[in-house]
Amino acid sequence: MLDTEFEKILLTVLRTSASETPLEPDSDLRAAGLSSIGTIDLLMRLEERYGVKFPDSALNGRTFATPRALWDALETYRAKA
């Protein structure tokens, strides 16, 4: 289950990318406007907020494909922190 802080961070980054697309758990983040710069911004915000470090192996298109995929990865790394 996505939490409200996660959704807020995600929407902040996407709105910066000028997307006004409604966001669902399985929405395509690239289609919603997530750029490569936005991905880095999102990564930094999530790492800071949740106190996690995404390993280099997680920095790929699958991890950042949808809100659900990103949340699942975040939960995995939170459990290891």
C-alpha cells in the first residue's frame, strides 16, 4: 500500500515535470512525465525521507516504471535499513 508521503513526493516531482495526469499505482511514470532528471530528484527525495539507500542495481527502468514498482523497491530497502 502506498503511503501519503510517498504519493506527495511522487506528485511533487511529476508536477515539476508539468504532468497533470491522474496517478494510479500502475501508471506508467515515464508517460506521466518522469524524466531522467526527475528520476534523480525522486530518488534523492525518497532516500532522504525514508532513510534508505537504493543500490546501484535498483537504478533501472523496472524500479521506476510505476508507483507500485517503486514503492515495492522502497519497502524492500526500508526492511534492510
